[in-house]
Amino acid sequence: MAEAIIEFIQSLGFFSLTWQEGVMIIIGCVLLYLAIVKEYEPLLLLPIAFGVILSNIPLAGLMDPPGPDGTPGGLLYYLYQGVKLGIYPPLIFMGIGAMTDFGPLLANPSTLLLGAAAQFGIFT
């Protein structure tokens, strides 16, 4: 029974954590703290912190490609597919457009045509 418990503990990801990965996970947690609690550049620090933490999780298989027997790949493999297939640039531009201040547009409605032309240029 004791051997089974020891074998289980040794198969955990925490047991195979190196000190370098531990330091990087702590740095990622500090970046999360700065982004959420202190609100210091959250649009920049939050994705960086999640990337630091995700990429340093031991034995998570985040970068694994899909297996030949149909097993799914890791999370970062599918995120890379979005980069490779060109899905993210339109999403980023739409997100920036959603965060745009519409005050000048309401003050001068003729600028709506410029904004529509810019959005049309993104998707062609």
C-alpha cells in the first residue's frame, strides 16, 4: 500500500517541478497580482502572466500535437493553429474596434464611412 502511495505521489506533476519552473510560476503569479489587484497595465500583464504560468506547468502536455489514434493535442497546439491559420488578427482588430471611443463618431457622423471602410479593409 505504501509503495502505491509513493508511486502515485511521484507521478504527480508537482513532484517533477524543477526550481526554474517554480520560479517562473511565482513570477507569473506576481504579474497576475500586479495586473488584477494593482491594475498596472492589465491588458498587457494579464495575458503575459497566464502564458508564463501555462507554459511552466510540469507534465501538462500543453504543446503536444494530436496523436495518430485521435487523442486531442495540447491547449497551446490549438492556440498555435489560430496563429498559423490567421484567425487572430481579425479578432484582435475587432477587439480594438470594440474598445474604441465612439464620442468623435457621434460628434461627426460622416466619419462612420471611414470606420466602415477600415473594417472592410481588414476582411478583404
